[in-house]
Amino acid sequence: MQAYLINVDATGNHNKFYKMEETGNGFFTATYGRVGAKGVTRTYPISAWNRKYQEKIKKGYVDKTGLKHVSTVSPSVNGGYAAIK
């Protein structure tokens, strides 16, 4: 089980992520921070999954779990823009 939530708000300068991943031993990890950063990881009991998920939704995070994570970017082209592979 996993969830990938994002919170983007230009007026508040927010561009944050919250990634939840079940570890399989009765716990899950939550990695969070600013998009593009490594983030901070915390471990919680699986019983806290729904509570943590709902907390983030109430704060304005949007579930983007179905999106493919892209981790490679080609060198800059065309005036400084980067093409995503």
C-alpha cells in the first residue's frame, strides 16, 4: 500500500510532497518535504495510516498516487528548459 500526496500553492509558496509506504511489518514510512528535496522520513504504526492521510487531505494535499514518478532529467535544452525522459 502506498500514497503520494502533493500540496502546491503559489500564493503561499508551497510545493510539498507527502509519500506514504507500507513497510510490511505493521508500520509505514512517511517521507515528506519540499518537492525536489530528499525529505524527512518518519515511521508510524499502520493503524495511523488513515489518520495521517486525512490530516494531509484537510491541509490541502491532493492524492497523486497514480502518477508515474520521474527521476531522470536530460541536460538543459532550448533556452534553459529541461526535457523529461
